[in-house]
Amino acid sequence: MADEAETQGVDRRQFLKVIGVSGAGAAVLSGCTTERVAKLVPYMVQSEDQVPGVPTWYASTCAECSSGCGVYVKTREGRPIKLEGNPDHPTNAGSLCSRGQAGLQSLYNPDRIKGPMARNAKGEFDLIKWDDAIARLAAKLSSAGGKVAAINGYGASTFSTFLADYVTALGGTTVAYEPFGREAERTANDRTWGKAELASYDFGAARHIVSFGADFLETWGPVVEQQRGFAASHGFHDGTMARMVFVGPRMSLTAANADEWLNVPAGSEALVALAMAQVVASRKGSPLAASLASYTPDAVAKDTGLTAAQITALAEAFAAASPSLAIAGGIPAQHRGAIELCQAVNLLNEAAGNIGRTVLFGTTVGGSDGYASMVSLFDKMGQGSVQVVLVHDANPLYAMPKDGKFAAAFAKVPFKVSTAAIIDETAAQCDLILPSLHALERWDDLHTRAGVTGLMQPVVQPVFQGMHFGDVLLKAAKTIAGPVAKFNDASFEARLKSAWQKVAAEQKAGDFDEFWRMALGRGGLFAPMAPAPQFPASKGAVSYTKPTFDGTGDYVFLPYPSSMYHDGRGTNKPWLLENPDPITKITWQSWVEMHPDTAAKIDVREGEIVELHSPHGMIRSQVYIYAGIRPDTMAMPLGLGHTAYGRYAKDRGVNALDLLGAADGQGFLPYVSTRVSVTRTEDYRKVARVDGMPRQLGRGIVQSMALMYAAKGMTPEEAYKAGGRAPVEENTELEQKAIEGWHDAQLENTKVGNYTGDHPKWGMAVDLSRCTGCSACVTACYAENNIPTVGEEQVFRRREMSWLRIERYWEGGEANEPLGVRFAPVMCQHCNNAPCEPVCPVYASYHTVDGLNGQVYNRCVGTRYCSNNCPFKVRYFNWLKYNDVAWPEPLNLQLNPDVTVRARGVMEKCTFCVQRIRAVQNTARIEGRDFKDGEIMTACAQACPSGAISFGNINDPAAKVVQWKKDPRGYVMLEGTNVQSSVTYLAKVLHDAPVAGRGES
Amino acid sequence: MAVIAHDPSLPTQTHAEVTRDVVRTITDKPTTGYYILAGTMAFLVLVLLGTFTAILKYGLGLAGYSPPIMWSVYITTFVFWIGIGHAGTLISAILYLFRSRWRTAVYRSTEAMTVFAVMTAGLFPIIHIGRQWIFYWLIPYPNQRFLWPNFKSPLMWDVFAISTYLTVSSTFLVIGLVPDIAAVRDHVSGWKKKIYSALSLGWTGADSQWRHYSRAYLYLAALATPLVLSVHSVVSWDFAMSIVPGWHGTIFAPYFVAGAIYSGIGMVLTLVIPLRKVLKIEHMITSYHFDNLAKLTLFTGSILFYAYGMEYFIAWYSGSTFEQTTFWRRAFGPNWWAGWSMIICNAFVSQLLWFKKIRRNLTALFVISIFINIGMWFERWVIISMSLTNDYVPYAWGQINPTWADWGILAGSFGWFGLWFTLFYKNFPIVAIQEIKELIPMPRRSHGGGH
Amino acid sequence: MRKRFLIGLGAVLLAGTAIAVGSRVTSAQQPAPPAGTAVTLTRADSVRLEGPRQPIFFRHDVHAGQLKMQCQYCHYSVSYSSEPGIPSMQTCMGCHMYVSGSTPTNKAEIRKLTTAWGKKQPVQWIRIHELARHVHFPHSRHIFALGPDACATCHGNIARMPQVYKVNNVNNMGFCITCHIERKVTRDCSTCHY
């Protein structure tokens, strides 16, 4: 059949075909053969834990950011095909963010280098043998005479300790480096309490959260855990919900989830915090009151653009709620006053008595050495006092501003070594590249908090000829001998084990092997330590002067970390590039955000390319007009504008860091420290947005209701009327008659053919008061269902294939009214009166016996009538041979063998993960039992950090989804069309009245 | 000598002249102009083939489709050609049953136009689907999969409607041609004679033949008549049966039929006005005939005028916010230009035909007919594609920019149609010889002083 | 419409069933060579057999037929996985470490196995039944429903095939449907297509 030819190269059964001699390793090489005569290649020796056709799960740890979430790796025939959260892990408890799930695309990234590389005379890289590479490294290290330096981006772990010891033994220094290092907070905590460590926050317990620029739902801290906590407290439950206020110049995703957004100018957040602290302290009679006396609401009102009344009201609400929680930090508030800001917030928390309740100490570990030590290291390089530099798991030449001339200093080092698996900006400058292994290929661990250490084990043969840097160092040690002779473990695995011997001892484990096996099975050691008892009272006093900004431009420049690209390490993964930015809904591009008034003033339209000039540089990017930013500020996402780092990242967008100065002094990189001036260029580039009309036009797509009504158990409809608004359009009597008639007709249909008898009926419920719009579900859907990424050019034509999309609508925002945001995940609603079904001329779209809206890809001829007739527009058409271009080898090895890879010319859509349903049904049937509620979970429901999606059999009265559907907040989209959809949405809940008058109600 | 007033519906020339004039159009050597015309058409057909091959190779994505607009230029052009295909049968069959004499001069050309238009339209259902190589799954036939097409789907009705219409109208054309081909046969020689004799199915003009012939023709006419109404009703239901705001209208069947006839006659005018000059048959197709055609245009055009108005009224009257938004945006949305060009070209321009001066002025008629063709293409574009740009969920709204692949197929379809028609009028009698002859009054003797 | 549809369907069902049943009957196995001659079957003879020539002339008729080995012995995962599983080289060697064959032919073929094992190179068997990629056929469900000896239903009487060949075209949807109709089990598209 034609479509077989179409899907060539992504053959489900190749998974069987390649379970070969050396397992997956060989598999990768033969993995994508297109030979026509299929071959069956048996194992030489059958491994017990691999059964063809049956997935094997391994516990491991996510290394995509420093949070170190626990993951379950789903492998089929020896290769990982999906990452899901580890339910036992204290940090993420079963869910996983987009970046974590996309870890697979760094494992299978087509741009990973094939082996160690060395720079030759012509300055190009040659592939070399590992022995050769290690020999070269050893030679240089031993001849370096102690002038060795290491930059280590990997978190606290056995390896990091080992690397540090190793380099020290050689007489060198190691810098633990992380771009978003949170140095300011650490310093602030030191100044306030004499404790240079980070706090961990209990969002779940907080009743009133105020964030001063901390984007805790995006990149600041362990976001998955924080989001879970936020959903628990701020999600509507038992007639109540916590309140959240965001203070900062830009409405980030976090701010979009706040009940109020106080858009104070960059740098004056601290004043709000101090004033609040002053009020709270005086209300609570805290000793701090005296030291804060000078920061009365009236005193700061002018600088913050808020009224004293607003601040007082906010402070009083904050004081009244118990416990409350104030947080600061994060890149969007990392200006030259960041430390004072964090101090102010510390005082606020202390005054409100949150220390030890929602602000917890003694649980975090490690942390980076900070920007300052990086700068001094590069100074040393510049002075030529470094002979050999080892860069591991870090890309400083991208993540540090060009203004610092770091590249030049770096170039002065005679011998530079990188362990990057993909040649990034730093590796490109190196002399030797020793590609390290991906987290799923190596033995390793990651110590993320007191008593919690995640373990990693090789769950797949190395996809390319990489080697764990630990092993490289150990091998090198044999040649170097001398100071490093003591590092004589057989392999890093052995070293790791011996390190864990100590852990076992601490845990009072009897038999180590038993302990080790249990730890591997569980995914590590999860014995979180209780936080330290309350801290001694702070030193109080903080004096705050507004931070300075470089340059004289009219606009403050606000670079912010993208929730998809993080510090730029995510930019080489198509899933993250195509998953739209949760707020702007832009894909594959970078953009400059400006306020409508600003845009009108300098007369630019969306898509016009503007030049931003700062004292430190100039960048050109296209305009995105956004009401969620102050008119005196311009924002831009970080993470793009790579000059290397693989085909997907290279030359995509611009790097906002180019506008920043490297000037430091306080120990961190002040991201928000420049003013920019704008010049028009009058050339345009289409913005690759995926949202059509960003307003609901009163169609009630994403409904919301006031807390008081929700608490009374009203339906959104009742709440709407009770709110004194006109009733929305309802079906006329005649229409109602028709609908009833249709119901009777349906009953007849259930007595025909396949449809007779009892069947489960699948349904879903989505709680919009928990959904934050983070889009983790979207990535999960891409991973589970082999959805191709189509690229920028196709997105211009709105041809993205995301079966599940997060719809984002603006509310208000015009004139001076507050801007509100609504998010809703929209997938196929699996209508029971589906308009798409009768119009398909070949029954490719039809209704399954278990209430799914089936789509038979191999029957589809592609008339696309179903999509025209779908009121939700959730059907996606494969316009070109996306399946041929979306997965260059070896990315295609990630494909889920249980899901057909759709050919060109076929309509595809969400199936409620029917493959998962069938799999469970099969096992249940064979085991002669019924499937249990919760046993079947769609990929989106599984991934959601907020637990906003529930799925199950709605014929089972005990099912969770049925309970959810009973919630009075429940409504179905476009009810008037009588499509009888299977997805119920629980209306978002808004607080009755904003405390500072800057939120919706 | 009493002067006998001449009835304009009656031909002025004798039997011999009629045959001679018509046969001359075939026997004359083709002019360079003819070759240029045919060449252009052939080239456009190549464009069609080229574009289609590219689409087969790379996929429909070459065209400008951008979700949610899943149907655009191709379906628009499909409906456009189907519409064109309606004037022919109307004139040749329905007016035949009504015994209206003025049809005789033009019906052959319109009928040919019909057949070729339907042949063109027939290409599109195949071109526009995602996997063209399995289009035959739309045909019900027993197969080892035990699968049948979905007879509930309007697209299935379409398949039947079009194939039926093509069969009947082409049969009708061929039957009507038989005696004329015979006439041509008697005026040519050599290999041509062989071909024409074969095509004339041994027509001798014997009494019995005439008897059967007229009977058959009558029945075919009766058979074709309902199709004129049914076919385009079915096509309209492709849209009316859906729930897309702007498609979902009970008015659609009559609305589309009227539009079809309107566009059909528009195309007739566009073709015949130059043709009668080129073939030097002005004396056969006279301004009298055009006057009647124009009146028919005015009539159907006015129905459209009403339908347009009614659409907006219903949108308002229904109270459905979705309908209202659609029609508001149709007039004042980002694609207002398309909406207005449809209303002006169809509803307003056709009203000019109230004036006899304009009806009888061929240049004016020709210009108007061009407006009609453009307007009717835009009508379909607006109804089909522009309705899709904004339906229920605002987040999914979109816009569309057609690409070379769209225009390639569109232009190609004109080439395909044009090539057939060009070849036809040069090789077959474009005016129905024997029917004209039937109209020629018997010569009569006149007594002085009359009666 | 439905009436017409059902009539049409009915007619075709009859026809289809007839054909299918017929084909069952007619798809006669190759006559098993009499036991005596079987083992002395030479390479030359095997050329005349249906089906592709496998790298090693593995005799299903000997293993499954004469030696009465259970299919599951080699196709180990058939009863609990969608994939039947193909025996690892180790499984083969389990016996052929000791069984080295009685006739020169056998010896020759078995030697291929041992050498492959020695070279750590798996034998690349030629696939005979390859289901289209858009069909999901869980072997386990069918073994569960039809019993452990149900293999023959689709694969023919392998136990009598010196060389395995395709008896039924498993890619003919009609072949699946007929059986599902006969056994009155689901015909829902999404059972196999997703």
C-alpha cells in the first residue's frame, strides 16, 4: 500500500528487527535501514528484562536542569521511547515538565558527535579514537603543572565531588557553574540570617502568595514541585482557594496565573516588599517594625506607581492569611538591587511569621559557585595562568554576555577540553572534545536536597560512541599517575557504588547489594530530611536605593528565561521549539515584546524587525505587541540566538544576552540592568504564532466564575446570571425538541451490531482552576503519539500538528483595565454526536463502541471534510511528508511502536491515547480481570504537574473522572451545538475582589 | 404585395444556406489564430498536469491551505465548473420541452460547454483529496475488506450526482449531434468522410430514423431536466449539511441552482459572442438570441440578489452569534474585498440588464459576462473558504494565501476546458443544423390583396 | 440507506465467507515427506519447496512435527506479548550444543548455526509474515482466546512444513474479518487500527 512506502524509515517493526547482537547499540546503526526484505535478527543471548512488544520501565533521574526530578524510562526492545515522572520522587511525584520529557531528544539528537574529536592544524575537528583522546588529555594534564581549571555545570553529585577532588589533586581549581545560579538569594539569606543557602518553599501550604519577579512556574527553582504545590493551594477546593499576587514589570506565565499583577517598574519591587514588611511588622508588632519605619506605603508609593492604599491593602491581606509566602529572585527581577530585594522579602516573610512554615531552610544542597567566580576564572585565563581548562556540562561562552570578551580570554588557554555531546559555542572553541554520555546512558547520581539523591543507570547502549567523563578521568589517571594515582577505581560505576557504600552506611542499611538494588529500582535515595527549626531573628535593617541601569535608552530591557529553552540548553530540541511559548504562543522564533502604547508611539506593527541598541551591543528582532508589559519596558526571551549547538538551535533567533554588560561586582549577572533605544528597520518577518483570534468574543470557551459563587456550588451559568450579566444564547424550544429526538435516536443506535452490550465509555475532565498553561501535556502528547514537528515555515501556515493545544485567551487589558489570561488544554472532545463522523465518505472517522471518536488513518483518503465540520478544529492534516523530515536519524528511534506513524495526506487527531487503553485492556483480559480506575491514563493526564486532567471510564460510578464531572463548575465547550462532547471543563475560579485593585473579579 | 413581418426567432436563410454556413465552419482551413488559441489551451493543460504531478509527489501542502481553511481554491473551482455546467442542460433540455424557439441557435454550443465543464469539474474531487491514489475508495464496490463507503456523507452523493450528470448530458449531446454529423459527412471527403460516417452511426435521414430520433431526444430531454435542479442541489448540500456558520443554510439548494444557471449563461455569453464572429454565423445567432439569454441572466441574477440579502437577514434573525460573526466579517472583516466583489459582480451588475439597450449591445453583454464569471468564482470562494476562516473556536481562526499550486490548477482547468471546446467547435457543427432547418418557414405564395 | 447497506454487506459477507472457507480447505499443506526420507532431504530438494530460502535450512517439520516441540518453546513471548518473539541464538544452542545432526545435510546446516554462534553473529532469518504497519495484532490475545495450538489458524500447519511459507495473506483484512465474524467478536476498527 502506498502509505507503507510513505512511512518508510519509521517502521514499527524495525524495533523487532534490530534487537540485535549488541542490543540497542547496534540497533541504532541498523535502526533505520530501508531494505525491503525485512529481516528477523534474534538476540544472541536473551536478556530477561526485555520482552519484544512489552515495554520495560527503568527508574532514573532527569538531568535537564538542576531540579533533578525522578523519571521512569519506558523502553521498548532496548530503547527509551518515553520519559514519565517517578511517583515516588519527592520533587516531582510522578509528573514531568516539557524540558524533562524532551530529554529524549537530547539522547537521540541527530547532532550528537560520533566520537571524540580533536582540532587539527587547519583548525578543523577530526574524529579520533578514544585511547588517543585520553592519551592526549593525560599528556596535557600532566604537563600543565597544576595550571588546570574545570568548569562544571553538573549539580551536586558523586561525579562533581570526584571532578573537584581530581582537579584539586592536579593543583587546579573547579568552578561549579549554573547560568541561573540564584546567587542573589543566597547572598541575601547570608546577610539576613548569616546562612548562605537557599530556602525551599511550601507553596501547598501558603494561603497568600506574593511573588516579586520570581517565575516559580517557569524556570525559578524546582518548578514541577512548585507547580504541584501552587495547584494544591491556589486550585479551587472545598469552597476556597489561596490568593496570589505578582509584582514585576512583565506578566510572565507565573504572573498570568496570579490573581493580581502589579506592574511596578523594574527595580522598585523591593520598595513594595519593604513597605509591605513595614505594614505587616507594625500590625503584628514584630521587632522589625522599627528598622523598617522609613518604608511606609506613602513613602514608596511614588516610586512604585502604586497608591499607598493598594500597598496597605495588599500587606494587610498578606498579614491576615496564615501562613502566607513571599518569594523573590529569578531572572526577571535580577537587577542590581536583587540582593536587597531578596533581603526585603526575607524581612517580609519573617514579619509575617512564615519562616519554618512556608519558608524552609536546611533542605537545599550544593548550588553553584556563582557568576563572580566564573568571571575571576576567565580573568585568570586572560592572564594566561591557565594551561588546561575542562568544560563539563556547561556552555559559558553562550550563557555569558559577549560584552565580557570571555571568548578572547578563553582562547588564551593553550589546551581547552569540552565534554559536550553536541558541539556548542564553548566546545567549538576547544581543542579536544570528549563527548560525554546522556543521563540515560550512564551511571551517575544527582544530589538535589538533603536526603534525596537520584540515581541514573544506563537504560540504553550509548547511541553514539560517547564515554562518561568520569571514566575518561579515571583512565587518564592511570597514565598521569602522580597526584591522581589515588583515583584508581576500575570504572566510574565502581566509584559510584563505593560512594553509595557510605550512603548505605548512613541509612543503616544491612546488606549493601540489597540496598543498591532497591535504590536502583526506586530511582535513588528518597529520605528527605525535615527542615531546620525556625531561624534566629534576622539582623533586620536593609537600606534600599533603586538600582542603576546602563545606557540612556528610553526603555528598560528585560530578558527573561523561556519556560521551554531555559538557559538555552533546550533550544536544540524540536519538541521545545514547536511547543509554543505559553504566553505569546510563538514558536521557533525570538521576539521583542512591547506594550501597545509603545508600539503606537514608535509606530511599529507586529512582525516589524526593530533594532535594540544598548551600550553593550545591538540586536535585531521582530516585534510582538503585548499588553502584559509596562510601556517603559521591553522584554525578550533568553535561550535563542545560538551560533552553534546543532541544526535546530544554530542561527535561530537572537541572543538577548548580547545587550547586557558583563560588569558585575555583586556576585551575579544583573540581567535587568540595561536601557535600550529602538530604531525601526521597516522590514518584516511573519511571527510564527499559533493563536488565531486571542479573544473569546463571549463564546464561553474558557469559562470562569467568582469564588463566592463557586463556593455556593453554583454552575458557571448560574454564576454568570448571578453576576448580573445577561443570560448567554441558549437553544430555542424547537432546537431542544430536536436534541431530545436525537437522544432517542441514539438509544436505537446502541442496539445495533458492535454497539450492543456493555462497553466502557471513555471521558475526561479538566480542572481549569488548576491548569497553569505550562504545556507539559503538549510535549507528552508529542512524545506518546509520534506527532511530527513541522518547523517554522509550516507554522506560518498554521499547520502545526499538536493534537493537544493550550488555548490562551486575553480578558480585558484594554485602556486601563487589568489584563486577564485564560488557559485551557483543548484536545479532541470525542463528541458523542460528532459532526466529523457522518461527513466522512469512507468511515475513516467513526464512533467506536467505547465512545471514542475513532480515526482510522489507513482508511482516510483525505477529503478533510471532517476538519471543516469540527467545531473545535482539533483535527490535523499531514500536508506534506512530515513523517519523513520530522525525525532525522536517530530521532526516529524515539517513536512509539504502538502508534502508527501517519502518512502524508491523512487526517489525524487525539485518540484519548487509544493505544494505552488497548494495552491495558489486553493485559486485563489475559489476566482475566477488569481494568482498574486510574490504570488507564492518557499521556497528558499523566504528565500534568498540576494534576488538572483526569481520565477514565464514565460508566464506572466510582471513577475519579465521574466525580469530577459531577462538580457544579463543570461545563462543556460549545454546548449549544449539541455535539455532546466527552470532555468536561471545570470553570476557572477568580477571587471575588482584587485586594490591590489590579486583578479581575 | 403584403409585407410579411419577419419573426426574429425564425432563421432567414434557406435549407441549403444553413447547411453550407455551418459546414463551412468545419471545412474551412483553421486560421493561425485558431492554432494560437488551441496551443495556449494545450499549454495550460500541461501546467495542470505539471502541478498535479508535483502535488502527487510532495503532497497537498504545496497549495496554500492553512488550517482551519481545509477547502480552498480547488473546491471553489470545482463548484465553479459544476455551476457552469448547468446552463447547457437548462437551455437544451428544459427550453426544448418548453418549445422555445430561440434556444435552437445556441443550444449546441451551450451543451458542449456543459459536457466539458462537467468533465473539468470531475477532475477536482480527485485532485483535492489527500491520497489521490485511493480515490476509488469513494466508489461502492464489493471488496475483500468488507468495507463500504458512507452513504450518509454528502461527498458520496456528490460522486453519484456528478457521474450521473456527466453520463446523461454527454449522451444528450451525442444524440443531438448524429444528424448534423451526417450532414457534415455528406460535405467532406477522404479520411474525414470515413470518420464522420463512423460517428454518424449510419444516419440516412430515413423517416423511421427521424421518428425514433425525435422520440429518443424528447425522452433524454425529460430525463436531463430534473438533473439540472438535482445536481447542484446535491453540490450545495456538501456545505449545507455541515454545521459551519455560513455553510449551514436551508436556502442553499435553490440559491446554488440559480447561481449555477447564472454563471452558466455568463460563460455561454463569454464563449458565443466571440464565436459567432470567428465562425461568421452572426446571421444565425442574432442579437435576438442574446436578448433572451440576457433576460434569463437578469432573472437568475435577481434570484441571487435575493439570496444574498436573505443570507444576511437569516444571520441576523437566527440570533446565532456564530452566524452573525461570520456574515459581519464577510462584509467588514479582513476579507471584505472578496465579499464585496461577489455582491457587486453578481447582484448589482446583473441589474444593468433591465435596459434593452444593454441587452442588445454585444460588447456590453460580453463585459458583463466577464464580470459574472469572476463574480461567481468569488461567490464560491467567499462561501467556502471565507466561511472557514472564522467558525466556532476563535483561537483556531486563520487566514489563507493561495500559492502557485492553487493558481496552476485553476489556470490548468481553464486550459483543459478550453482545449476540448476549441477542438469541438472546429470539428463539429456548433449550430444545430437540422433544428434550424425545422424552423425555416415553408415558402408560400401570396395573393394580391391578401385574404 | 442502512437497509441497502445491510443487504449489500450481507451479500458480500456470504461471498467472502465462502471464499475464505474455501481457501482454508484448498490451502493444502505440502505433503509431509515420509519420516524415513525426511531427514535425508537434500538442499536440492528444498529448492522445490515454497517460501523463501532461509540462511539456515531450519526444519519446522522436524522440530515442531517429528520432535513435537511446542511453538512457545522458541516463540517464547507469544502468549503474553503482542510480538511472538524469535528464539535467541542461545535457545538454539541449548540443544545444538549436543545435537549435531545425523546426516551430512543436517550436520552442514547445524554447523552454520554453531559457526554463527562462535562468531557471535546472529542468523538473519527472512521474515515471512509481515503485518502492515497500521495494523496492531496482539498475538497474546489470540493465543488466549484460541488456545496455544491456534498458530495454525493463520500460519497454516507449520508442523508439516519443511520450509515455512505464507499460507494466508495476513495483510488481507478480509482474512481477519471473516474470522472475527465467524467467532462473533468485535469488528470495531480501533481494535486493530490506531
